[in-house]
Amino acid sequence: MSNTHVPAVMETSPAVEEIQKVKALIRHLDALDTRIEQAQQDCNAMFEELRKDYNDILTELKHHVHNSVVTADRYGYDLIPDVPLDDRKLKNAWIALFRHHNGATADEIAEDLHRHRTTVSTYLNTLVLMQYAQKDRIGHEIYYKAVLNEKSENSR
Amino acid sequence: MTPPNLQEMQKKIVVVYSLGGGNGKSEIAANLAYCLAEQGMKAWIVDANLYAPTQDLIFGLPAAGASLSDFLISPAGSDIPYCDVTSKLAGKGSGRLLLTPSNRDDQDVRFSLQEILNRGTDFSHILPEALFRGMHSTGADILIIDTYPTFEQINEVWLGLTNVLLIISRINELDLENTRMFLRQGTVEDITNKLIVLNNIRLDKDRNVFHDIENQDVSERLAEIRRQAACVIQSDHKDKSSSDGPCDAVIYDEPILYSEKLSIFRQNMRKRDGLFIQKEPTDSFSVSIWNLAEYINAKTAAR
């Protein structure tokens, strides 16, 4: 008897039907998988596009914020938010920090304020503790950024 | 638990400073802390006079024990140590007195600390947090920092933290000139409340105490100094290009008066006999400090 011979009774048996169903479902899954992959690629492309737009606009915004602060300084306008810091020296340090929208080191702020680096570092670390600034270590440098939130801002 | 209000805490940090040694700075700081505690405050005094600490002697503490020096040598994960010296108070009020001494006797600690300070280690990243944490955990109403009279980097941290600076000066031209110079420093300019406290005292080379002038002549001399100092402070300010507001250094109305008894008492300081003000509360020196404490109490409470 040949090994490939399938008895007539098997061709219409429930087992064959099940196998056909399985094959059909696998084909369906493959198709869905392809569509999912395509959709993911489309999403990634769209996400990249959105992220690029976002970064472009953010860069432009930072540029204009910086320019507006510089221009306001030149024409005597005060665009610096009024944070409720009673201490004059801490407030001055915060304002100097706010002008560096990308963050600044203690050395940079010390140069702006014409103060000793350690003194300024004390001011900045006190501001961090008071949650008016945050600090991040990047390589060997510690960068400080002014924090402006509902808690720390007094609207003008 | 309510998070600590660090802005309020900062207003309670008082730094006691003088440009030269032997001005009675540590004596005033210790007795001031004592008075504030007697007035019901929880006063914490930190002996930041790292090279020539005296607070342990003034308070009559035994040698050794945890100190600010130990903290500065290995600050990671540790708190500034202190000891409770409330038992030194004469009254039975609710006040408390805490002291963080600096190391006096352990040569290894002193050498290690010297090496760290010589390296220019920046303490501005650790001291503010440690001090605020200490004030919060102890519930201190006031923190008095007794500094060392130099322009060392660590002093910039103490000065950067405070909003109330007591500059102790003797009643002579040299000290007043030094004080005028000191007031021109940027770090000092930034401090809102600067109080010049005149101390009618001087030390000889053996650290024996004398007075600069007779106590009865102090008022007259003070009026003269006030006129001179006010002129200098004002003209300094006019020279400045900044417009941060008026120079607000104030000469405290009442100089700290010399006392014969203080002279005798100081000769026995090595015996760790406790505070002068505790032994002689009605003496002229003690009365001056009581009044200064009331002024500081009002100054730190009102704002």
C-alpha cells in the first residue's frame, strides 16, 4: 500500500477541516502581521515627522525667548517672572539662572553676578533644595536650571 | 509630615564673623546662643572655627566626641553631629541648647581636614542640605555659626547661606577699617541684615583680656564711630554701579562692654568651667549679651 494514499474516508473527516481552518487562520494572521508592520512603519515615520516639527518649534521658541529677554533688557522691560523668594541674593541668582534657558554652571552664574564661585554654588544649591532650580550632572560639569512652576511663580 | 519651609529656616541662620582673631567673636556667639536658649528658643550653635575651635572649651565639654570636622572629612550620607548642652542652662524654661564642636585634640582629624581644605574642596554641595536637614530634625529655632576669620572658601558657604550677619569689631581704627573693607565684598553686600557689633575688648599676645577704652567712654566713641562709619558706608554705596538698594549695614546701638571678671574667667577657660554668662548673669558683659540676644530674637522672629 502506497504511503501517500489517503483513504476516501479521511478526505472529508473533521480533522482535515480543522487543518484547513488552521491554515486559513495562519494566513489571516500573516496578513494582519504585515499590516501591523506597515502601520508601525507609518506610525514611526509620522512620529519622527512630529518629533522633528516639535524640536524645530522648540528651538525656535527658545531662540525667541532668549531674544525677547535680551531685547527686553536692552529696552528696560522686565520679563523675568516674579518668584516669591524673600532673600535678595537667592532671587538675583534665580534671575541670572533663568536667563540661561539651556541651564548654566555655577561658574557661568558667578561670572554674571560677579561673585565668588563657591558663594554662587551655595545660592544655587539652596535654590535646588527650595525647589526653585534643578541640577543635573553632565560629564564633569553640574548644570543648574531655573524651575518655574505654579508653586514658585507669582504672576505679574 | 509637612515639608520644611526652607525660606523660613534660612532666616534663622546667623553667622558670626570677624576679620581678625581675638575680637571676642566665639565668646559672643556662645553667650548669645545661651541667652536665646534661656529665652525659650531651641538654639543650635556650630563651631565653624575649624583651625582654632573654642566652643567646646567655652561650654566646658570634655575633649573628643563627634565634631563638624569629622562631618567635613566624610560627609557622605551622614548628618552634622551635635550634642545637647541644655544642662548648661541656668533656667528651667522650654529652651534647648545644641552644640556642634570642631575637633580640637585629634591630630589625625585636624591634618585630614587641613588637607581637604587645602585642596579647595567645595562644600557648597553638601553643607546647605546638611544644615537644613539638621535644623529640621532638631527643630532648631535659630542656628548660630561661629566662623574662622579668613577668606577661605568654606567661609563663602557660611556667608552664602545666611541672611543675618554679625560682624564683631573692636573699638579701634584698624578693626573698623577692616570692617569697612569686608563690607565691600560682594558676598557680604548680598546679605540683607548686617549688624556691626562693637566689642570693647582686646587680647594681648598671651590672650589676656583688656579693654580698648574705658567703658564710660564707649558711648561718646560710639557716636563718633557711627558718624564716620555711616559716611564711609554711604560713599561706598555711591561708588557702586549696582542699584540693589541701600547699603544696610547697621551698627548695633549697644557695644559689648568689657568686664574685669571676664578677664579672670578667661584665664581659667582651659578648666572647662562653663559659660561666663551663666556664672555672672548681671555682669556688664553679660547684660550686653542679653540685650543683643533680645535684638537678634526680634530680628529673626519679626521677618
